[in-house]
Amino acid sequence: MVDPGLRIGVVGVSGAVGGVTLQLLLLRGYSNIRTFASWRSAGGRIGDFEIEEATPVALGAGDLDVCFFSVGTATSRELVPAAVAAGTLCVDKSSAFRLEPGVPLVVPEVNGERALENTGIVANPNCCAIPLTMALAPLHDAVGLRRVRVATYQSVSGAGTDAIERFRAERPDKHELQMDWPFDGVEFDEEVKLREETRKILELPDLPISATCVRVPVLVGHAEAIWVETDESISPAAAKKILAEAPGIRLDQVPRPSKAVGIDEVLVGRVREDPTVENGLSLFLVCDNLRKGAALNAVQIVELLMGASLPHYFGHRVS
């Protein structure tokens, strides 16, 4: 559903995710858009749009219905409350509000109804938690989840535009595996996010999840190797059938990041028995981390709310 009058702000438009957010909005027919970034980019242009400086005053003016935030955690904590106070619905991609009580953390295909419970903020999950929960949710509905182990192979674009430029400037054979997230001596921050956000989205607060995350020399496309123990036995063939029917998932015999670039679906394949545990399955997935892993998921959240015909979210609309 496209509302051409919806007044939209894209904050962080000069970054990788913000740029893709703008592209997706234009492709879907939205036109009443304003773009924002830091003072370093303010005054410049991106396509037909002049970039405004993102400040609490600018975003708190009350002249936007929806605002997409693709900025760092500290910046979101500064800017989002001002926009919410002005009556703007904010969809935030940072980790600032994801685990806050009362803030919905939403993957539309998994727990879209939770978006309706927002009080001004809907959090957009981690770029690996989104595809992971999309694969786990239908399996849990069918046979229950007992335990999950996951190893992620995350592309360079997940670290932002500076990382993209560095990667393009160096020889790929010189690019080593990296763990470029904050480290507490036991886990990387990314591993904690993946575990806790997956639990919140699936509403399984005690689900045992073990994660290992690394950055790999791939420009776009996150991959995940997943080992699942289920409450009830399920064959790989039955699991494939369940996954094939799940929204937003496309089965692929051997998923590769290059196949996922530019598409909306999560590619899932290599579904097979894990004979080392009772009721064990293993599978592999890939996802365009800038699209479904970030920007597309945020746009779908807003379209879900628009489809709910709730005029108190978009004050000017007549549904």
C-alpha cells in the first residue's frame, strides 16, 4: 500500500543502509521524502534530494509522519526521542531501543502484530537476527525449538560505508577474517545482540542460543550456518516443505551471498539431518544485509502499519 502523501524522513541517507532505504521508497512509489544526515553531509544532494542536517530541532518540528533512522546508537538516542515527541513514528535500525521493554522489535513475517503495540518507536532488528528468525519461526511453530547454534559470515557492507571503501581499495587476498565488534573478553557484542534479539522476536526468552560472528571478505550478503535441535523429530524433507511455504523465504540448494544481492527474499538451503544430536537439523542461509537485513525490513514495518488502517499513526491519512 502506497500513500503518496505520507511525509517521510530518511535519517542517515549518506550511509549504506540509508541510501538503500531511499532507493526502496522511491521504487515503491513514495515521493514526499526528506533526507537527513550529519553536518558533514548537510547541504549536499543525493539524487533529487537536498540533504538536511539531522538535529533534534529539525526532526522535532512535527512535519513528518514517519522517520527511518539508519545512524549509530548514540545518535539515535539523541534524535529519536525528539521526533517521537513531535508525533512522528520512528523506525530505528540501531541497537539503541531493540531490547527496551515496551519497544517492539519487529520482523513483519515473524511477529508483525507487535508493531501495532508501539508508542512511537519500532526497532528494526540486527541484520543477522532478521533472517535467522525468519528461518527459525516456522520450524518452531511446527516442531518446537530446543536449542540453536549459529555461525555468521557477515559481509563488509555491514560495517558501513567507510569499511566498504577500504575493502574496495585493498586486495581481497589481503583481507583477513575480522571480528570488528566490541569484545567483553568472552563474547563479541554482535553475538550478544543476535542471541537476545532472536529470543525477543520469537518470544522465547529462555531459548539456548550460541552464536559465533565473523566478518568475511564479501562486499554484500550475510551468510549463516545454523544447527537446530527441535522438540519433536522432523525430517529434512518436511523441514524444507515448511520453509518453502514460509513468507519471505526462497529455497536454494546451495545459497551464496552473490545470489542474495538485490533480492528481497532470504535464501535457505543445505537443509539436512544433524546426526550428532537428537532431533537435529542443520541449514544454511544468505540474505542481502542492506535490503531485508536492514532497509527493506524497516519499510515493510511501515507498510504493515499502513495496511492496518490505523490513522493515529499517520495523522493526515483518511483510510
